[in-house]
Amino acid sequence: MKKRKKLVGLERRKAIAGYLFISPFIIGFLAFMITPLFRSLYMSFCNVQVSPSGNTNTFTGLSNYMQAFTIDTEFNRLLTEEISRMCINSLAIMVFSFFVALILNQKFKGRALVRAIFFLPVILSSGVILGVETNNALLASVQTMVEETTNTTSITTAVENILITSGIGVSAFRQVFKIVDTIYDVAIASGIQIIIFLSGLQTISVNMYEAADIEGCTAWESLWKITFPMISSLFLVNWVYTIVDFCMRSDNELVEKISEQMIGYINYGFASAMSWIYFVVVIAIIGISSFIISKGVYYYD
């Protein structure tokens, strides 16, 4: 009984520490985000007229949502494409970051340097350096010159042509090669996930692997029987983070369309409706996928 009370007290202290840790975000969200959030929701049901004296909201019901789904010629296509791209890229990022973390968790010379190099995508994806990278005319001209002077066919292109002309799994191979072509973007977006996976791998006791070796387990069996269960909760964390991070990317065509409607055409009501549709779809995907992943999560004390 006494031991149970100690465990309950320890869990309560951990919960309090956790709430204290996230309290700055909660306070900031309640102070700065909750009012604009509900105002945007209300505007999505209104026709917003902007004037020098202020905004005039005329309630129109579901007209903005009907316009997005039935009248606008691009919204349904962009929504489908971005959701598909989000799922494919998120899976690629998860696989890439996990196996890179496995490599970085091994003991070899220069491990600290290699870890620092793989953490560079987090620095490179920051606003200033990313802007320099994407808007650098010199880099663009060099890339154009290399493309113009390169006449040979790359290995990936040759393999892609062979597999596609064979007619076996054409759509699947196209998606795989599309990911290969965008491996730089995948690596750029994997920095945080690599660190999270690496921190989880370092918490696994070496004694567990030694016991598995004594019992005759292969490295592949240890991966599935020890590594995956012990860090399974981090897959859920990284999955949610990856989806949210993708929705905030600057190359999201749906977000560009929403910004164009809001800033270019000053159509706040329609832009708010599209934003809420996108938000609800993403939240639904996060909820469903998190529920499925959580069924396989192993929690241990």
C-alpha cells in the first residue's frame, strides 16, 4: 500500500512537471491565439467587407464552404494533391530519420562530427538561411548551367525508365523515384526527427541487446523485438510533428492559394473557409493515424 502511494505521488509530480514545462505554450495560446482562432471561424461563415473604418461581417452561412467545394476550380485538386504529398513525404521522412538515427547511434570514429552534420538541416531550414538558399541567383545559375552541360542519363533515370517500361507497379515506382528525386528536401526536414529518435535509442539499455545475443537473436530480430518496441512512442511523436511541420512549409500550394485569396483579393471569408477545411482534414488525419499508431505503442516503466 505504501509503495503504491509512492508511485501515485511520483506520477503526480511528473504530471505537474510536465504541465509546468508546457505552461508557456498554453499561456501564449490562450493569450494570443484563441481569439483570432474563433474570429477566423466566424469569418468563414461571413462575407467580410473591408473598409477604412473597419471590417463588416455579413453572415452568409455555408456559402464560402460551398464555393470552395463546388465552385472553385482549384481547391479540391490542391487539397487532394497536398494531402497525398503530405502522407508520402511524412512516411519518407519517418523512414529516413529512423535509419539515420540507427546509424548515428553506432560507435565509430568521428561520430560527434557526423551527428553535427546531420543536425545541419535544422539550421539550414531556418528562415534566413532558407531564404538565402531559395533566392540565391548564383546558385540558380550554377544549377541551370550544370543541367545544360550534362548530357548523360543518371542512374536513377535509367532504372526508372527500365522499371516503368516493364509495366510492373508503375504508380508505386513513380512515387518511389519521386521521393528519391526530392531526397534533399527529405533530409532538410528530418533534423528534429533524427534527434528525437537518437535520444530514444540512447535510452535503451545495452544489457537488453547483450541478453538477446546470448539467446541467439540476430540483429534483425533485435531491431523488431527490442528497438522498435522501446522507441515506439517516439514514432507517434515524430509522426504528428512531421505532419504539422509539412503543413507550415512555404512550398504548400494550397497555403499559397489561401494567402492569395486573403492578401491579393482581400477575400477574408473565403480564405478562412478554405483554411478551416484544410485544418479539419489535417486534424482528422492526425487523429486517425495517431489512434492506429497508438495501438502498437509499447509503454514501459
